[in-house]
Amino acid sequence: MIYKPNFKLIIGDREETQNLLEFVVVLSAKFHTQHCELKISNITPGIDEKIELYLGYEKLYPVFKGYITDVSDKQVKYIKAKDEYVKLQNKKITASFNRTTPREIINSIIKYPKVLSEKSFIQKHHFPIWNESIDTALRRIQKTWNLKNFVWFFDIEGNFHFHEVKKLKDYKTQISDDVIKVIHPRKDFTEVSLTKPTFDIYPLYSIKVFQKTFLVESVIHKYSDKRLNTTLKLSNLS
């Protein structure tokens, strides 16, 4: 069976349902920044314009929300975009925290709705931030407290997540066997290609495939030659 999805692209205040030729959306907890690349025609986008992409069948799901970071100057436009995290990479701050924990720092410097780890931090450190990006500060937090198994990113609704991967138990879902196209066991993860793309699964979802439980590392939507494919990269949980 061939599944033909619908899509809606919003750039600024303009809505587009026809002139999207190709795209790749990469959602990954490990990359911090979610990003997409699009090939479009008959549209003139601008740098820093807000962009949203919705996919689905009977219902449209948001699969990417962010800002345009690069546009090719050609008749057929190639667009690169990043999600809300690009603001954390660009915004410089200066602050000082004394005898503090990662939770206290993040609550102060991240001005978005947050979903933070429940981990109790016994160690408290002096933590100065001097004219550096929030992204750099987050990476120093990871190094200072030795948080090797922590990831942070924005979800599709703009909530900032800061999680210890091994202890995540929240989201649970299951993929039916009939939508699994190919499974490739890799060295560090399992790659699953789907016959029917899914639009409501995101990084750090706990997912069951053939009665085994995995954690979704990355979700990749790729549209080319009028075909849409979804690939999941999964880490073993059981």
C-alpha cells in the first residue's frame, strides 16, 4: 500500500501547500538543535523568518518549528532552518551563581517552559557566566557536573527539556509490525525504516518494536521524488 501524506508549510504569515519539492527534517535529542532543509519553488523566504512544517493524512501534525538560517539565491530556493535552540546559541549572557546546582542555573537562564530532570544534585559549585552563549553555558554545566548521560533540547511545542536519558520513563508508544519496512542493527543503535511515516513520535519516546523496548534517539522525515519516508534511530532499553 502507498501512503500519500498531506503537508502544510508556513513561512512568516504565508501558508503553502503546493510548492514544497523536497525536505529533510532531523529531530534528535543528542544534537540539541532540531533542523530541517527544504527545496521550494515560487516562494521568496527571508533569513530569520519563522517557519513551520505540518505533515499527516487525515490530521496534520507539527513536525518542525523554527527559524530560517540560510537561503540560496536561485530560482529554486534551498532553505535551512533551526528550531528555537538557535536563540540559545546566539544570545550572550553574563551572570554569576554561587553554591548552585544545574536546576537553579537553568531556571534562571532559560526563559521558556521547562521539563527538567528530577535528579538531586548534591554537589554545588560557583558558576560564573561571562558574555557567553546559553548553549556554551549548558555545555559547561554538563562538564562541571559530569553529566555524561544528559541531553537537552526543545520539543515541537517549544518546551525546553533537560533529561538524564537512562532514567526517562515518560512517553510510551508502540509501532505496529505492518508499518515496519526494514530494521538495520547498527553498532550503537538500531535503525528502523517505516512504510507509513509517523508524525507523532519524537526523540526520547519509549517505543516497542517486536516486543522489545527502545528509546527513540532521532526521527528523520525525508520527502523526495514525491515520496515521504520516516526513519527512527533507536537505543536499546530491553
